Amino acid sequence: MEPKSFAGTLDSLSLIREYVTSAANSAGLDRKATYGLCLAVDEIATNIIVHGYEGAGRSGVLDMRTEMESGTLTVIIEDDGVAFDPRENKLPDSEDFSKPLENRPIGGLGVFLAFDGVDEFKYERSGGRNRNIFVVHHQSHTNT
Amino acid sequence: MPFSISAQIVNDVAKFTLSGELDAGSAGNFRTEIEKIAAQKPKRLVLFVKDLTFMASAGLRVLIFAKQKLGAEVPIYIISPQEPIVDTLEKTGFLQSVYVAPEYTDEG
């Protein structure tokens, strides 16, 4: 897949999912793995847009690229928003998940789904940019 | 596929039909419809989601909002969800707090 830039607005989310779906299809990922990857990328892209850009009074883009090699599909997002490592986010735990809906904390659900949707999630901070990296080992999720 | 929503309340049952992709950009519409219908104090919320193809955590947060807004005693039914959405509901524990069914009758 060719690298592509998306405006840092919520309107871009559907286009980002199309881009990721196309990469997943090229890699031969099955439907479940494709959905999980799309959801993972969507959640982190949402955080970048809502918190990294809009919440901080900034504007910018999400630069995306994909890599396919050695049985692995990698999706990379880079942005210029506020520094944020999703791995430092407090995730909901089994106690939270067992609470009645009306008492559920709303924080951390997106990052939880992001981590759950891929085989590996990595974060790097480089050159003043956030780099979120999603890895799917596609030999275990292919249609073949 | 863009998100779309229609809502009606019949005999104290709020019925929503959701289709397309429910993400952070479209969840506001869903939340607004919940707010509007909450004023009529429905006794049950039924979501027909057969054609809902994607749901991000923003959709889950609206379900939490609905439970808080309508009241804990108002049950939420999710009718005919696609498999990936059931998967999301299951892994986040939401399945314990909503009723998922292949079809809906007013008898429940």
C-alpha cells in the first residue's frame, strides 16, 4: 500500500478504515482479523484526532503506511499531536467489565479494543511525532 | 457505508434502527436520539442492528449513556447484531448487561 495522509478530523475515520481494509485484503487476512485491525486503528486514530489534535487546539494529519513482509502486516500511523503513549493508559479490568452498565467507567475502552484487535501494538516517539504501530502475524489469520 | 439511525417510540418501547458504521464521528447522532427519546420515558430500548457493520468504543459509550439516561431498570435489547459486534460486546462485558436476540417481539 502506498503511504497516505489523512486530515486529523473525525470525518477521516471511514477513509482510514477503507485504507486499512484494503491493506488487510492485500495481505489475505480473514474477515475477523481484518475487523480487529480496523477497530484497533480506528480507536487509536480517534484518540489522536480527539485528544492529540482537537483537544489540544492543534490541527494536523495522520500519516499512514503499511508494510507486508515475512508473514506480518504492519500498519503505522504518525501524527504531530500531543505526545501520548496508549500503553500508559489505564485499561478496564475484569472488575470493571463485571459492573452493571450504568456504573461502568467509560475511559480506556477504546485502547482496550485497540490492543485486543492486533497481535502486537507498539508506540514510539520520534522527531516530535507519535508513531503508533499495529502488527498482525497474518499466517495465523489468513483465508487460505 | 455511512451511519444512519431512525427512532420511534411505540407503547413505551423505544425502537431504534441503526445501520452503517458507528464510530466517534457518528456516535453523536446516536446519543442525540437517545436524549430526545429519554424525555418520553420509555420502558424498554430496542436496537435493530442487522445492518450495522462496524461499532467502535464510541458506540459502547452511548450504550452506557443510554442506561444512565433512561434508568438502570430500562432493559436494552440488541437485535440481530453481526458477529464482530457481538464479539466486541462479549469481550467488553456488555453482553452481561444487554439482551441480544436474533429477532424481537413486543412480548420480549
